[in-house]
Amino acid sequence: MKHPLSAYLREEVLPGPFCPGCGNGLVLGAFLRAVARAGYPDLREFVFVSGIGCAAWIPSPHLKADTLHVAHGRAVPTAIGVKLHRPELQVVVVGGDGDLAGIGGGHLVHAARRNADILVVMVNNLVYGMTGGQVGPATPHGLPTSTTPYGNPEYPLDTAAVVAAAGANYAARWTAAHGKALEEAILTALGRRGFRFVEALSPCPGRLGGRLKLEPAPLLRWVREQTVPRDQAGEGGERFPVGVYADRDRPGLVETLGRRGKG
């Protein structure tokens, strides 16, 4: 029996390299269902770019597509280069919070400011998962990690809010447990121009679940229970706001540069 998404997947690598209970597979499924609903019969019109980290393994080795693995934190500028050279392609960056909001944070913000025509899917596992569970830019206040065993003393970066304020055409956040909402956000992003950002909260079962004494299924329930609709989130709250942060339609970088070239 073939996998229902076999047109997009390299079935020989399944079930894949992720730890049991990792939400990366849920994010991959949501993305591919959105691609199918958008009318793409395969991934020939896509290029995927990822950096270093667990989430970087989502496009490669899993997808029947052209993929680029690049230096840590450099996926966004590489993707912009691909898009400027091949503007007819859907260029998608997939990475983790450490890769995109940490070392690559400056690139992310300026890509949003420039309204660069790429889609960024950030899988936020709340820590630096692959390297040992250290505190990261999106680690919630008070959460214990390998480098903050008594709880994170800092407050997290609200990456979706940052890129929305910087100028992204579309920005949204959901969790890996919000399967349908996450799929809808990706579907919407695929149909937009300019810079699009979809964040999927997906806590690491290996590095974080143990510290919280939660098995994978309860860990996913935990992150969903910690969410609150964005319009109900108060200032400085301890819960994760979810929903759409930006949904506008302005010319993207490719169109802007084309207009200047004609002038």
C-alpha cells in the first residue's frame, strides 16, 4: 500500500531519522497536505533550503525535490539568492528556532523587511535540540534546559511578531498538534507573494520532554494547552499566542527589483 503522499516523498527513507514522538513528521505532513491542496502534483516547482539542526532534515532526505543544506544560520540568504535567480520557483526554507531565530536572526528580520519572496517554515522545538538541549532564543521564561537547569531567566523572542513588524506579507504561529490550522496557514502562505513565515511549535521529546517529565504524547498536549489565541494574549503572558500575525499583500522583492530595472 502506497503512502497517500507518495508523490512527494522518498519512501525508501521512511520512517525517517527523527526521534519517537518528534513533531517534525507532523509538520512535514501538514506541509505536504497543503502542497497537494494547492494543486501541485509533485515538487518540481519547489526548491528547499535548510541549515543545521533537526528540522533541517524535514526536506532532505524526505522529499522528492531539489534541496540545499547550507551553513548554520545561512538558509534565508541562500534561499533569496535562489529565488532571484529562478523567480518562477517556490523557494521554501525549513529550519529550527536556533538556526533561524538565533544565529540566523538578522537574516530573517531583513528578509522580512525586504519582503523577499520566500516561505520560511520555522519548527520551534523551544531549545537547541540537536546539540544537547541548551537554552535558545525561543525558550519560554522559567523553562529548565541543560544550560538553565533552574529555569530560563530570560524571556523568549516572539519570532512571528518580529517578522510581522519587520514587514512580512504573512506570518502565523500554530503548534504541531494543531494539524488542520497549521495546514491552513501553510496553504495560505503558498498562495501569497512576498515574505511568508509559518511557525510550528513542536517541543523536543528527547531534550525537553525528560526535563518536564512528559512522554511524547503528553508533551504535545502540553504545548497545545499552553497556547492562547493571539487576540486574547496579554502583555508578558506565559502562554504561547497562536494565530495570524500579519496578512497583507504588498509587492515582493522580485517585483520591486523588476520595476527598478525597467526604470
